[in-house]
Amino acid sequence: MTTWLPLIPLLALLAFSPTVQAAGVDPTNFEKPELEERYRGLLHELRCTVCQNQSLADSDAGLAQDLRRELRTQIHAGSSDDEIIDYMVSRYGNFVLYRPPFSPATYLLWIGPFVLLGLGFVALYLTSRGSRQGTGTTGVDSAARQRARRLLGEGKDV
Amino acid sequence: MKRLMYLLPMGLLLLLGLFLLIGLGLNPRLVPSPLVDKPVPAFELPALEDPARKVGSADFNGEVVLLNIWASWCVSCRQEHQLLARMTDRYGVPIYGLNYKDEREDGLNYLRAFGNPYVWNAHDLEGRVGIDWGVYGTPETFVIDGEGRIRYKHVGPLTWDKIQNDVLPLVERLRSETL
């Protein structure tokens, strides 16, 4: 019962450990809260190319730190979000975007799931129609029905 | 016909398995660079060897050259380092170095310990030029043609196989284009 008690301080330590919280939180000095907000937003839109599957906000890699610094400089310099995204894409490709643009190369990516869903509905419709027809044709023929009725009738008599 | 329909899910499953199998063989770390076939991002930096001297992309000078991004803290750079020297010795391919996010002293020590196959080394302490070149994993090697366009990018340590089968033939071809 009390064997897990010593674990509590350990878990507390884990929850507040620097690795959980510190990544991506560089000191910023934006004059306006809107700029800070744009900065935070962009951090989550952009992928770190070193530790893939982490955004710039999550990653503690050297390159992510540099890119965050670059991002801050550009926001300070008054670049728009689109300009900053273009800047990143021209260097690292669409791979840096967590939401790749809708272009011929990504049609399959964007539309594919809906096509599959549509195919699923078609398959569902076809199979359900097929099974309904199935019950209609494999019904008991009339001779068997009469025989059953006779048997049941006889049963009643007895 | 009806029977065949029952085989359809299995067929789809096998197809999915095939895609997954191909996916297993791909290297997710290889991000295609948008810079290939684009003009080189121009830069000018202090030389590692002599901070007073400025070196940069202007030095490529209409020649077919290689640019290698390396650092003393990069372990796999050591792996390919001897090959770079062998390549310049045997085939006379000029190779330029971009020392990426490194302290000057560490970079110089590295060159003293392992040799210096580079024409010059640019010192990119802050990694700004690295960002312009889309560097995300050292070592990286770029092949640049006579018109100053990037024609090929290799991420990770070069192997002798790679050099002989990809890099050198490309350099040959680009040289004949320039002539």
C-alpha cells in the first residue's frame, strides 16, 4: 500500500524537470503582445529539421535555437508571417511546414483521406444492398413453407 | 466474380503492406533541398585561418567546386574527412570548407589534427550562412557548377562509393558543360 509513496517526489521532479518545460522558451523582448503572439504561432507552424516531429517551439536542438533567433529578428524587423514562411521554405523546403500548401505535389496528401472515405461509403452501400437482395432470394420456397405449416398444424391437433 | 470480390480486401491489404515496406527502406532524415538547381546563396565571412581575410561565394569563380559544411564537434565529419583529402589529391576537385558554429580555436585544432584539404575555410560562428544554405545536419556537401548554381547536395558523411559513383561523375559532367 505504501510502497508507491516514495515515487511521489520522483514524479513531481519529472513533471517540473527543465526538459519538459524549457525547450523553445527563449527570452523574448517584443514591445507588443501581438508580436509575441505571432512569434509563438509561427514556432508551432514550423518544423525543426534536425529533430523531426518536433516543432521549433518544442525542439532544443542548436539549429532550432538559431531559427528561433532568426524568427525573432525578422519579426522585429517587421516581416509578415508570409514573408517569414517563404524565407524558411526557400531554405528547407515545404518540409518545414506542418501544414504543407495545397499544390499538385500534395493533392494526394490533402484529398486522399476524403477519397478513401468516399470509397468506404461506396463499399458500405454496395455490400449492404447486396446482403438485402441476398435475404430476398435465399428465402424458403413455398413447398417447404406448406410442409412447415402442415407440421405445425398437426402439432396443434395433437 | 462474386468470389473475386472477397479477395479485394486482401489485395488492398497487400498493397498497403507493399507501401509500408517501401517506406521502411526510405530515410526520413533526407529532406530534399529546394536549393538544388538554384544559384548559391551568396555569403562573405572571415576566414577560419585568418579573421582579417574575407572569403566567400565570390571566390568560386566560375569553377566547378565543392562546398563542405563541417565542424569540430561533428563526429561524422571526421568519418569523411580523409576521403575529402583523397578526392582532392587524386582528382583535383577544389573543395571549400564552411566551418559551422564552431570556435575558431577548435576548428583550427581539428584541421591540424586531421589535415586540411580545403582551399579555404569560412568561419560561420553564428550559423547564419548555414541557415541560408539550408544546413540541418553536418556534414553536408554541395556540388556547385561553373555558373554558380547548386547542382547536388549530400547530407551526412560521404563514402568513397558515393564519391566515385555520384560526386566525381557529376563533377566531370559539369566541367564539360562549362568548357
